[in-house]
Amino acid sequence: MPEVDILYSVLQKRDIDAAGINRAMDVFQKNVGRLRERADVIEQESGAEGNKRRKTTNTAAELKEACDTTISQVQDR
């Protein structure tokens, strides 16, 4: 997820303070939440690209689970 890379870059800045960390975490959670909301659309778009192989996984469900886990871990930490 590019969201993780962005968060990592922000948190590595030398001049970041507690308020900046909180803002970065809020933005990260919102971005992951938006990604979760778009999971069904993302799955449809990936299927529309002409993938001829037989679909064996539920991409939307896996993406939603990954997003839920990520958000949960962020809130716990």
C-alpha cells in the first residue's frame, strides 16, 4: 500500500512533533478507510482489465480484511 510508504516518510522527519504524528495517523486511517470503501470497485476494475485466469480469491473481501486489520493495529498502537 502506498499509504504505508507515505506514513513512514512523514514519521521519519526530524522536525515532527506529537501533533504532527497524530495528524499523520488520522490521514493514514482515513486513506485506508477510503481504500476499504472502494474494495468492491477495485475488484471490478481488476476483473475488467481482461484477466483471463480463473478467479480463485475474493479480492474485495481480502482487501477489506487487510484494511480492517491495519486500522485496528493503528488504533491499538
